[in-house]
Amino acid sequence: MQELIEQLNELEAKLTSLDDAMYRGGVRNAKRLAEELLKKERETICNAFSDARHGAVESRWTAEEYFEEIFKTK
């Protein structure tokens, strides 16, 4: 997510003309959303680390199963 934010920053810096104003606004909005997702991702990862550290992770789960449960990718 951090890499996406960096790419959006680079793209925004290249959009300098008045003709790019609407596009620049879209890039700024995308960057804001990515920053929100980065905060959520950080919180989830920190919680997962804490769970593992304190033995709250079910030992019957593989790392992939734990990921699927925590991130609800399906």
C-alpha cells in the first residue's frame, strides 16, 4: 500500500497544468483512500502480531488459513 501511495505522489507531481486539474483531484482522492487503507492494514498486521505473540492464534491453522481468516479475502 505504501508503494501505491508513493506512486500516486509521483503521478500527482507530474500533473501540473490546468488541464490536469480534474485528473489531479482523482489522484488525490485515490491517495487519501490508499492512506486510509494503509492505516487499516497496519492495525490488522499489528493485531495479528499481538495474537501470535500471546498465543491467541489457533494452532490448527496454517499461516495461509490464518491470513484468509484475518483478511477475509474470500
